[in-house]
Amino acid sequence: MRTFSPDGTDRQSLSDALGTTDVAINRYRLSPGDGLPSGLHAHLDQEEVFYVVEGTVTFETLSEPIVVDAGEAVRFAPGEYQTGTNVGESPALVLALGAPTETEQVRIPLDCPDCGHRGLSPAWDGEVLLACPECGGEHRIRGCPACGREEMQVASGDREGETVVVCPDCGAERSEPQWR
Ligand SMILES: [Zn+2]
Ligand SMILES: [Zn+2]
């Protein structure tokens, strides 16, 4: 099934087409400048491998970025924060493999504004809700101050381990999320 999410991400679920039981396989086509849909995140309960079929994809982590060319692959252990962006000038085609198939323990590298715990759990209730697994607090980030897009994403900052909040549409960036 080929789907285009509201943010325009071109994603095809090969797991649906193949009926896989233990591995999730998605194919993404990324135009230059586009990233994989979720921004910086980790799965505590899923290992992920990305195989770049065409183009070049740069994977941001909380330390050094990893550049993956066509024909190469990168592996992320459960709990490693990562996201991929096509920073090249031609389209990129990438296969994302995750095992096990389902993931429930997703974390976003933001600090809880109540207790300071790093790693919030995203949920969707009509908009993105970030729950703190430590204190149970529920938080929402303000949308983009520049273009009004409702969802901001997390990216790695200049210093190791530092995160920033960016708008995937217009690129507006802030060092701290604005909670509401
Ligand atoms: Zn908390
Ligand atoms: Zn924006």
C-alpha cells in the first residue's frame, strides 16, 4: 500500500503487501531536503536497519551524523535516537526494516518540563501528546511560530546530546520547546 501522509511523506508498506509477521518493512522516497517522518526518536522495543537504495541519506543521532550512500545500510539498536534526511541533490529511496513488527515504546529526546526526565512518549489524540514515563505528566508543544504548522519535530543541536525543535515545513528552529 502506498500512502502519502499529511506532511507529504511518500511511504510504501512492504510488510502489508508481503504479510510479514516479525519484521516491519517500509519504503520511503525522499525528495531533496525531505526527512523520514518522525524526526529524532528512538524505539526502546525495536531494532531498526535502513538500507539506502538510491541517493544519500544522512542520519542524525545524538552524536555524530552518519552518511549512508546508495548500497549501504545502517543499524540502530533499541533505544538509539535517530532520524534520516535526504541532504543530497537527487531523490533518495530507502528501505526501513524494524523488528519486531510492532513498536509501542517510542521516545522523543526532550526533557520533561515537570521532572526533567529525558525521553517523552508520543501519543496521538487529535494532536501530538508527549507523556512522561517517569512522572506521568502530559505535555504538548506549541506549533511553529513562523508558519503555524501544528507539529514540530526534534533534531539534534550543535553540541553532543543537545536537541532542538524544528519545523519540518519552514525550517524555523528553537533551542527549547515552548510548552502549552
Ligand atoms: Zn516528568
Ligand atoms: Zn514552520
